[in-house]
Amino acid sequence: MASNLSSIGFAFRDAEEFHARMLELAEASRERLRCDAGEYAIWRSRTGAEIWFHLAPADEDGGQASILGLTPFYEGQSAIPMMITAAWKRPDDTPLEGLLHGWVAPDGRGAGAYPLALDAIDFAAHAGRPLPASWRCRITGFCRNLNVHEDAGTLPDLGGGQRLAAQALIPIGLFNDPDEEDGGAEQKQPEPVVWMTGVVRAHRQLNNEVTGRPFHWLRVESLAATYDLVADPDIVTGEISEGKIIEAMTWMFARVID
């Protein structure tokens, strides 16, 4: 089963190996992004794979900062204009984690092509900025599954003779169950999960420099925007190549460009 880390080529035998490897990378990270909530220690690779470590503020005695958590990322090519409308904290987030909500292809009237929730890797550096605001974001979808289609004729049947379009994006992580909307249960927390299709405009199979494991990077033209995607080869069905259509369920990570 794919994870966010395996989507960029990290896999571990057990928790002990995971902790040891992540500690090595945290100690090797040289770049820092400081903010009021603490700081990010950023490990970057030549392939574009990154780990953003969340460090608590150092104590007054100058002791070593503790690691609160981490977020994987892939520094791709996307630069997507968005109207960001809200910054959300989830119950289990560290002080350096959070979601941004906004609209892709903003229309100037407070909406756009569709809404997105984004797991912002640099959330704490931007959460205090006035909203709503127009930002550009580098968005990478970490695939839970990825199916390759030769043409639109094999895309999922939606019923009524309709198929999923070749360039579509459905932000399913923003939907609530109808029973929850009726007040029968506590509404679920929003998640940065989308069901998307798009045309492959670029593709490379890369190898993680630390583990040697392969992973896929794709640039995919979807509805109203072109996204970066990364995927563990184990969850890919079909052969990826430029011009083909992909269908994927993805967790959307983002970095604020400006």
C-alpha cells in the first residue's frame, strides 16, 4: 500500500528503521525557514524529493530543538494561481502544520473553477497573512492509486451514459456524508484529497538517492491547472507516457510561492 513517503521512494522495514533514517536526514538538512511557531528544517534531494521537519522553538538554555513531526514534498514545476480563502488547523496538527483552502483559476468574484484543500508544507510561515488573498502555489499530488488510460473511452462510467472527463478534478476531501450534513453526526474534518484525471505532459522515473527505490514524477494537465504528481510504482496500473490520460486519487501538498 502506498504512503506519502513511498510516493517519493522511501520505504522502511519497521518503525526503528524509519526513525533512524529520518533522524539522519534531519541532521543533514542545511536549510531553515523560521517562523513564530518554530522552524522548518528542510532536507532537499537532487531529484526534487524533500522532507520538511517541524522543529519546536529552542529552549532558553540553547538546547537542541526537538522534532515535532515531518511532511514530505516534491519540488516540481507547477505554479498555480489561487484565491486562498482560509487557513485551517486539524486536531492532531503540530504548530507547523495546517491546511489552506482556496479556489483554482479565481474568477475575481470570490470563487473559481473549483475549491481545493491543500496540506501546506510551509503553513506556519503564511497562516497569519491577511485572507482572502491571491497566491501562487506549487502543488504536488501524492498518489494513492494511479490508473493509465489510452483514451477517454476507458475512464470510469458515472452512470446515465456519462464518463468521467479526460480533464477533471473532484475535491472529494471537502465533501461531507449527507447524513452528517443533516446534523446526525459530527461533520468530518476537511482533507486535501482529490479524484482527478488529466493528460500526461511530462514524465520521468526517478530513483530516491537515499534508498535507491524508484518513483514516478508526472506533470499532468487537468481541469484549469497543470499539477505535479508523484507515485509509488507499486500503485500504478498501466504504462505511463506523454499524451496518455491518467486517473488518480491523490493527497495534495503545496508550497506557497508568493
